[in-house]
Amino acid sequence: MYYLLNMKKQQILCYTAVGLAAVVLLVLASCGVKTMSAEPTFPVSRWGQNYAFNFETPPPAPPKSVDVAIIVVETEFWKTDVFREESYRALGDGLARSMGVDLQKIVIAKGITVLGPYETYDEVVYGDKKTASLMLAPKLEMQIAVNYFGPATKISGVNQAGQYEHRMSRDFEMKVEGYLTLVMMEPLSREKMWIKKFELTPVTLRGVEHWEAAPEYTPTYGFFGEVTGRKLTGWNQGAMIYDDKPEVLADVVQSFYQMVLGKCWTFIDPQEILDLKATAQEIRDKAEYGARPSY
């Protein structure tokens, strides 16, 4: 009988210890104390500020098989474009560099001699302006509209370091639209000779923003009006931790990049470029810029 009572007592103590441990964990979580976990539940950057895009060109023509040289400049953004905003500037820079490199690859693959790429027209040296018959200048305009789904709310989860924490979170929906314009011009006079423009299919995606969750307390009072402590009454937004908007826009760019460069491949026709070369020479002769060497 004594043995059975002793076993029963041990079982009760064991259950009590487990229950107390569970209560402690709940208290720690409610107070915002960080505990370790293996799998992150909060979103992390998919791009890591490394915004680079690539277009695989079809089989190329023999190098310099077309008797013309073209200057290629990087993509220019309109003054109203989203990439001029600080939050999206790194993405815009990466897109401009990628398009400059890929347009150069396309022109070379067409058998045309390329000079550049240059970041802007102002950086093109005078010798290249005289040598090249044409200059290819892409211009891209993209605009976004962001709609939020209500105010920020407190959520709890595990961050990338495996730590449990509270955050303030707000979901949004981003609509992206725009168009790309390819301009072929005579380099010295900058007279436009050929313009190809096409709109991008509007895309709508969803994302999220996260901030630090700052607890808000109010004091508690005793019978005589003395402060006896404080109680948690809400949560406020602290510093921003994660902004999904540049990531979402980069996903959109990635989705249309192959299509855009594919159209560029179609638009740059060697025979049409040769015809434009002759027209460019007529413009130069009228302006008395002088003769150019042939390719």
C-alpha cells in the first residue's frame, strides 16, 4: 500500500512539473522573451539586393557580318518612374545594367559591331559618336500602385536567426504597369530615326511589411492612488524590419524580362539597320559632320 501511494505521489509531481514548464513557456512568449527555434516563420529577402537579370540569346550570326556599328546606352528611366525612388533605386540600377549588357549581346549576336555600353549619352566619347552610324537608347517607364489591407497588426513568429519575437505586420497589394521604348538615333545629331514601343501587361501581386513591435504600457494604481506596476495595453510600430515592395517589384521584372528582351531581339533586324545606316549618313552629309569609316 505504501509503495502504491509513493508511485502515485511521483506521478503527481511529474505532471505538476510538466504543467509548470508549459506555463513558463507561455509567460515567456507573452512577455516577448526570445527562445530558439529551428525553422524561420517570418519572410526573408529573396533577392538580397542582388538585382541581376539575364537573357539567353538565340544562336548568333558570324561576328561583324553586318557592315554597321551601333552605340548601346543603358536603360534610361523617365523622371516619373518608380526606380527614381530611393527604395527601388538598387533594383533600377541592376535592371539598367542587365539590359545594357543583354542589348549589347543581342546586337553582337545579330552580327553588328557594338560600341559601349555607356551609362548615358553624355558619357559617349566623340570618337565613338563619329565612328558609329547609329545609337540604341532604351527607355523604360514603370509605375506602381500600392493598396494596404487595413492597419498593422501584431504577429509572433521565428526570425531568420531562429529567435522567437513579436512584429507588427501589414499586407499590401501592388499593381505594376509600364512600357518600354527603343529609340534608334543618329549619334551626333541625336535625330530619332526609329522608335519601337510596347506596353507591359499589368501585373498585380501581394506582399507584406514588418516593423518591430513596441509594447505600450499603462500604469496600475493601488487603493491610495500610488503606482503599483504597469499593464500591457497594446503594440505600436517601431523600426521597419522587412519591406517586401522592392522584392515584389523585382519578381515582376523577372517575369517580363525575357519577353521584353525577346521583343528587342525581334525588333533589331540587320537589313533594317543597314537601311537606317544609309539614312544616318544622309543626315550627316546635310549637317556636314564628315565621312565615317566603313565596317
